[in-house]
Amino acid sequence: MKPAPFRYAAPDSLTAALELVADEDARPLAGGQSLVPLLNFRLARPGLLVDLNPVTELVGIEVREGTLCLGAMTRQAALLRSDVVAAGWPLLRDAVRHVGHAAIRNRGTVGGSVAHADPAAELPVALTALDARFRIRSVHGERVLSSDQLFCGALTTALQTGELLVEIEVPPVPAGARMAFAEHSRTHGDFASAGVAVVHAPGERAAVALLGAGPVPVRVPAAERALLGGAPAAEVAGLAAAGVEHDHRRAVIRTLIVRALERIQ
Amino acid sequence: MSGSGLIGAPLTRREDDRILRGETRYLDDITPSGALHAAFVRSPHAHAAITAVRVPADAAGVVAVLTAADLPAVAARYPVMEPRDSEVRAGEAHPVLAEGEVRYAGQPVAIVLAPSRALAEDGVELVDVEYEVREPVLAVRDSDLVMMGWSARRGDVAAAFAAAAHVVSGSYALPRLIAAPMEARGAIAEHDAAADVLTVWCSAQDTHRPLAQLAHILARPEHSVRVIVPDVGGAFGSKGVVAPEVAAVAAAALALGVPVKWTEDRLENLVGAYQGRGIEGDLELALDPEGRMLGLRARLWADLGGYLLTTTTVPPHTAGTLITGCYDIPAAEVQVRGVRTHRVPTGPYRGAGRPDAAYMIESLVDAAARATGIDRVTLRRRNLIRRFPYRTATGLEYDSGDFERCLDLALGLTGAPAGPRADTAGPAAGAVRGRGVAVFIERAGGAWETAEIALTPGGRFRVSSSSSPHGQGHDITFAQIAADRLRVPVDAVALRFGDSALTPAGVGTFGSRSVAQGGSAVALAADELVARARERVASLTGCDPAAVGHGAEGFSAGERTLSWAALAETVAEAAGAGGDPEPLEATARFQSANVFSSGAYVANVSIDGATGELSVERLAAVDDAGTVINPLLVHGQVLGGAVQALGECLTEEAIYDDAGQLRTGSFLDYSLLTAAEIPPIITGEVQTPSPLNPLGAKGAGEAGAVGTLAAVANAVTDALGGRVVAPPFTAEKLWRALGEGPAGSPPGPPVETTALPHTPSAATARRVRVLVRRGAPALALGLALGALAARGRR
């Protein structure tokens, strides 16, 4: 479990980092909680590892014009400690609580979790429920993607060679919106086999996003319409889980939706 | 004998401070200067012939690549134990490196040596091995190659079944489990050519078994091998046989004349360390109209893997001999077939056959209770063995026990019975509850140990034993035993373990035997030292030895009192005067037949009707380990064993695909419990001293692992209305079982029958997930080695 040989660079600015990741054989290293095991298994064999940890301009939680802006290198644990996250987007705090254990959250980054796009990861699902937008930059410029544009498949995103996810923008939710995250895993801190993120502002907005229903986070518009229309929890849950192929997972997701909705009634 | 109250004192371990401060010295903390590091070329296939191994002539950084043909020091395959009355095919012994064929994915084929582990792993990728892939045999009942066979028969079994009012049958299976100690295995070997002594530092359970195994494999006299066991981070049975990699490291050190080091990493440990359990059985029980057991038939199939390691034969034999459990069954016919499959070998894992037997017989007794309508506790009481010694139909002699007292105590500890089961199951249902009761017996102790004790300056004592610790707490336990006999403070006794050059010959640490055997040897050695000291005092004072008193102050002869410190001084003075002082030392060897620990466990569980998720709500664990030396350590052993068994109940299972590739090759997939999953465990104690040793001790190291599985399994079956599900009791399995309804009901429709449109994306996700997460380590191995294999095939 030693990685295959690679070159290593630790730039201290975003500009320098973007130049380095333009190399076709480069892989950015964020918190290392997924990439380092893959390196040690020799499943990932980059020629150049670009360590983003010294790039402090990618770290930070701030609110700009009502929008929550998360620097890509912000540690997952920072979401747990942030008052602005707790006040405006508590779903992120609830989701991050399910990510591994404290040591993992202390190293793991928000951007790393998104860019790795593990179908069992919590943050992409929570961000999808919150209509987050993903700011991506390269030496050639910048683009901003929505969740369904970014997540293409299991461990696959729309990020191209040379591009780095630099910031995640989470728009404001209507005043009085309630939100909850629930998941099913074999043990505490394990990856989830199923999970749900629910946002509800009665009469204004509803979002239902699923983990474990496909290779990417899945929004369920039919369930969202029912929730907005005041349907009972069991009906919303039935609609949310209807498209889940695996029967046991379908039953679990239905139960998780009911539990999440009970928490925000 | 006990004057100082140390027997039964809950003293804390003396090594804890050092461990908690990180001052331990594990194998990987040791690196002799000039050592080469080893990595292994491993088979990517479960079954194949090796047709060629091509080693690159100029691999950068690689010092040597050695295959079986390049290790002349290897004179033999593994020595193999032949349990009593068994038939063993010793020709199926594990080779050190593959000899022309491979029988499991992960089997070591060649050893690569380089100045660092990373360079050695780079070198592994450069070795081309050409394989001719063969079909693997994976199902035990498909294998026609019996590597270990054993059977027992007593009484007229046919007549018992013919006369029975009830015949109950059951089929049970336990998956393979991975011991997963925090510290994986490993060794450093260094050959002193001048003295011709091979020193092997090894992460092992003890010193003398590795020594004997290496001496056999390398055909060296035992005095020319020295085994040093540093601090060990757990074993749970998995370090009782040296790894084939360790033997290869030793042979490579002999071949190259430099020290060689191998520290097993987690990937290697998961694919290459011998596993536990992997057994299934068909059982039939004959009962009279009142529920008295008349006869038992049992056929067990054990998955031994591709080869026999030294103790691979032991767990299935133990399971077979213990299959009659705590019951007085006059007639029995038991057959065990340990078969070859194309998986890594199995071997002892905490319990090593005991949990297997307890799970099967206790599940069958619950089935009998359901079939006869007799209350399960009443049925047990009616059949418990009550007179000792008791000779079982399988040939064991139970020395002692009080099964009913254990049962009563355990029932009392779990409070009121669980509420009635919910009548309906399925997504809308709430929790269904169940309660499980199990009584069990375990073979402990047996064979021999020696101990040496010496009086040292200042009235202190040094005790040496080869019954050595890897987490159990031998140090304080043995110190308590010695100090109790010597009538000195426990701090006056220091223990020495872990170096075959410094400790007397012994057997080792396994099978819940350390106190009964090693501890008894310490007690006898201390008694002998007291006798010698008494004689010394007699000769110094001119007193009759019989008149010399021994107490907390030392020795008294008439008006004179001589402390142990004063006695030590007389030895030193005589030495200083050029006299010929006999040092005050003693050695004792203790041997006995097996002793039998027992217990009763009761578990309360609930199953979430909507998701199938199992919660163990309460576990009562009552153990009879005979006389307890240190209740704190027994309590810790019971909790540790119970927690490991809860893993077996809830999540743990080594899963292989149809090609014989391990699918649970990382801790992402092989799921170990966390503290969050552990229910309240209430322990209770019964002490029926064993008549077979001077301490009255039995064993506790495996107890928790034996009773918990049987009790939780019975609780799950109870919650499911009699439907038997094989462990681990995953949410999905239990959800399906709930959908099928209680046992005996026709296999009804599943909970949901709606056909849903196939979602290609979901299927793809699962496949990718399997690739990237589920099978990552096996795949890493497959990629790293399979790619090379493909290259080798042109």
C-alpha cells in the first residue's frame, strides 16, 4: 500500500496551482481522504500531485449578498462550527455530521468531497437540495455549473483537465424554511447506503434530494410538488422513493423521507 | 494458601500507562541497520497453474526477486496438526512461496527485496508471472477434497431416532470472518552466521509456536532459532501460525546474509491472513414426548481454504467435539468434513469452533422448543448436564460447571421478557422484538506450560513464562498469582515474556488457556521457590525445615525472622565471598487435560419493521471461568469477545465473488463495528473451580465470542417468528425475512411486488461502485498483478 512514484508540487497561490494542474498528468490533492487511499491502492497513478493545502485563498465561509460562499478547500469540520451555516443552511451541518469521523472531517474538504463525486457522499446531495452552484476555474477562464451539470456519474464530474473547483455558492433559502438530512448506514460514520435531504418552506419552496438512488444526487420533482402542495409525509415519501430500483433501498429511502419530514414538521 | 487477598483482586494492568503514552515498541518500530524490505508478488487468481515467472534483469532499486526455487533454506511445507482421531492430508500443507500452482487470490508467489518498502512494491509490478487459470471450487459442499475428516459415534443413534416423539432438524451456516487486529502481522529476520543463529522478531501470539514452525520449515535445530515477540497490537487467533511471508523473510535473510523486514499492510492482511469460521452444518435432534433429548446427528462442512496451515484443522474439530453443547445426549453421531476450497486458508479466530458449535446446537434447541411447544428455558433445564466429570458422546470430558445457575443468573439480568411480537410486518409495521437464550460450553486450557521464578536482590522476583501477552494482561495476572503464593506485595514481582532465549519452553497463548496452564505453572514454581527458601532458612538457622514459618514478613525460624530481601543478600554475600551459593530459583511445568468454561447469555433485540435494521438492545453475559484471578481483566475479556461477536451478528462477513476474489478487501467493505453500535452489556459471574489445576481456573478469553452469537441469533429468530436467517443479520436480510412472515407460513409475496422501470443509471452506479469502492483492494491487487499476468500471457 505504497503509492506508485509521482512528482509533487505545493503551490501557494491559486494562479500557480492553475498553471500546475494544466499538466495532463496532474491531480489536485485536497484533504486526501479519498485520493490518498486510491494512491496507496495504486488505483490512482498521477504523474504530478498538486497539493492545494497551502492555497489559503481557497479557504473560507462567507455570505455575499445573501449567498453562502464556501471556498473549495474549506474543511468539512468548519461547516459544523460555522454560525452562518447553522443559521441559514443547517442542512449542510446536518449532512456533514454523517461524514466519517472527526479526524476525517478535520482533513476532508468541502470541494474535495464535491469533486470526488462519490455516489455515497453526503455533501453533494445536500448541496443539490440547496440548488448550489459550483464555480470552476482554469488558466483559460471561469465557468459556473449547477449540480446536474457538474455531476455526470459515479466519481465523474464535468471538470476538465486543468480545471479546479474553487468555490461553492449556496443561494439563500426563504425565511422560515426547514431542512433535514437523514441516512442509513451499516455503522456510525460509514458511507451511507441511502440518504435523503429535504428542504421545505411552506407555500414557497420544496426540495427532495436522494443519496443511493443513482450514481449522482437525484432530485425528485414529483415529490417536491406534493410536498409544496401539502401532501402527507407518507405520500411524499412514496413519490420520492418510487424511482428507486432496488426494493430494500426503496423501502429505506421511503422511511428516511418520512423521518426527515417528521423532524421538520 | 491465599494470605494476601490477591486472588480475585481487580488490579489494573501495569502496561497501560506505557501503551497510552505511545511508548510501546511494535514490530514496525524496529529496523536493523542495513535491512532490506520485502514486498510480495501475489496471485491475482483463485486457482491457477504457474507456467513461468519472469524477473526483470535490471529493475531499478530492487536488490533481489526470489521464488520458491531460489530459497534453498526452505526444506519443508508447514507442519500440520492432527487433532485426535482425525484423518488429515498433510500433503495439502501450505508452501512458503507458491510451488507451481496457486490456490487462492493473494497467495505469495515471489518475494521482492529492496532498500525500502515503496521500492519493493514498485519492483513487484515488474515481475511477470504467467498463469494458466483454472476453475475455482468455492462451495464447501461442492468440494470432494477432504483435507481433515473426523467423526464420532456413541450409543444407538438409529434406535434413538426411531423411538423419538419429535425429530427436529436445522441447517446453519457461518460466514468467513477476518480477525482484523489493529496491528497486522510481520517479521524481521537476521542471521548471525558466526553463531549460526537465526533471530526472528515476529508479531505473534507467543514465541515457541513460531519457533517450532520455522525450525520445521527451515529444517534447523530449535536452538538455532530465536524468536522475539515485541509489543503486539492484537491477534484474536490470527497470529498463532507464522505467515508464509514470515517464513519467506527468514529464508531470504538466510539466502542473502542481510536482515530482511516485512510489515504486513492492511490490504495484505485482509486478503492474505488466515480467516475464521466458514462452516455450515445439518443437524437433527431426537426428543421424547417430554422433550428429553435422545439423540443427535450432525454433519459439518468446514471451508479450510486452499492449503493447511498448522492449526487449520483445529477449529472444525473443536466445533465437532462441542456440538452436543451443555446437554446430556446419550446417543450421537457427528461427522466433520474439512474441505479444500480456493480461498485463503482458515484457522483459529476468537472462539475457533466454539461459537460455531454453540450457534448450531442452541439454534436447534430453540427449533425444538418451537416444534414441541415446550418453553425454551424449560427444555434446556430438562436436558442440562448436572454431574461432573461428564463424558460426552464426542469423547470430551467436561470437568466442572453449573449450567443452570448461569442460566438463572442471565435470565435475572435481562429483566422482564420482551413484549409480544408485532402481528404484522412490512413497511408500515413498527419494531418487532425478540429475545434469545443460549447456554454454552467451551474447551479451554489443556497441554502444558512452564514457568521460572528467581529471587533477585532487594527481595524482588523475576518470573519468566512463554505463555505471553498480546493484550490479555498476563503481567498483572501472573504477578498476582506469584505474589499470592510468595506472600509478597504484587509490585515485588516482575514478569519476563517474549524472547525464546530468555523464557522457558512453552506452548503459547490461545484457546483461553493462559491462566489455567501458564498461571498454574507460575503457581507451582512459586510454591517450589517457597519450599527451597524454607530449606535455605533451615540450613542458615539450623532449624528443621518443617518448623520454618512463611508469612508476609518472610520466614521465621524460632526467634529469627529472615525476609526475602535478607535471603537474597545471603546469596549475594556467598557469591562475593567466592562461595558456591545456590541461587534461589525454581522451575515448574504444569500439564493437564482440557478444562471447560461455560456460561449463559440472553439477548433482547428489536428489528425495525420498515427497514429491517437490527438493534441489540441488551445483552446479559454470565460466564463461569472457574476461579477468577483478576475480575477486571475477565470483565474486559467478556466485553471484548461480546463486541467481536456483535460484529459477526451485525456486519462482518468476508465476501468472495464467483471467481474467488475477495470483495470485502478494505474496511470500507469489511465493516467493523464502532462504539456507537455497542448495546449495554451486563455481565454476571458463576465460579465453579476446575478440579484439574491448583488455581481452580478455567478460561475467559473467548467466552464473549461464544455466547453472544448464539443468544443474538436466537433472539433474531424469535423476532422473525422462527424463521432462521444466517449471520450477519443485515437490514436487507431481515427486511426480506419480515416480508416472508413467520416460519412455516408459505413463502408469501415479497413486501413489494410492483415492477419498476429499470434505471440504467442506477445499475451503472452500482457497477462502478463495486469497482471503485466495494472491490477496491482486491481490484488493486488484481490490477497490479492481473495486468502483469496478462502481459505474461503475451
